[in-house]
Amino acid sequence: MKRLVDVYKNRGRDLVWTYVIILRNDADFHPAQVDFEIEALRLSQVDKRGSLNELSAKVRLN
């Protein structure tokens, strides 16, 4: 499954980055919206976009 996830700074006020997150969907794992958001926050830490306490993520529901 593929989803666009926006990462915001200051709890949803300033858009920092948008990630295209692809998570495998098989018999053992069915990704939910929160799984995509967690992965985007993890990647934002790897990319040094900001600290976790100042970032939030939201899946685009197009």
C-alpha cells in the first residue's frame, strides 16, 4: 500500500515535508493510517527534520 504523509512542525501549523510511504500488505500485516504516520515520523528523524516533540504527521486522504 502507498500513501502520502505530510509532516508538520508546531503541531500541524507549518508543513515540513511530504513522504511517499509504501508499506507491505500481506497476511501477517495490514497497515493502518497510524502505521504510515509512524513511518513518516521515523523517516523525519533519519532526515533530521526536527525533534519528535515538535513534529506531527497526517496521512492524506484523497
